[in-house]
Amino acid sequence: MANKQGVRPEDILADGVDTTIINGKQVRKGTVAAFVANIEILEDSTASEAAKQDALAMLKMLAKDVVAVGLPKHVVFKNEVVKKLLADAEG
């Protein structure tokens, strides 16, 4: 992103738009929030094993989109499973 000014959410996705192309990848709104929410489930000691497996599957699905938006370039994840998923998605 070559913009040298602050970027508002609506600069990325206008009202009523659900997806955009970022670094050649179509990314849906809510992707980063869903990724983080699934990490929460994965790390929740009260979550069932089935819920954790569902969250892990969704993390795998979202990883390439999260890489496309550049999150791993700026955020260090503490969870080793998440780190590996993102490294694999970058690779």
C-alpha cells in the first residue's frame, strides 16, 4: 500500500463491499477478526476438542488471506501452532 496518509477502514472496503483484492488475493471483510477469534477458541481450555479442531481448520483456511493482508509482517503471534500455519502459508 503506497498511501502515505492514515488509512481508514472504508479506504480498504467501502460501505456495502464485502471483499477486496489485496496482494493478488481476494480477501473478505472480517478475515482478521475471524482469525483472532479462532485463535481464542484454540487456546480456550474450556473449549471442546471438536471446537478446537473446527477452529484449527478455519485457521488453516484463513492463513493465506491473513498473510496477504500483511499481518504476520507486523504482529508476532505467541501460539506456536499459529506461527507454523502462517509460515506454511507464506512459503
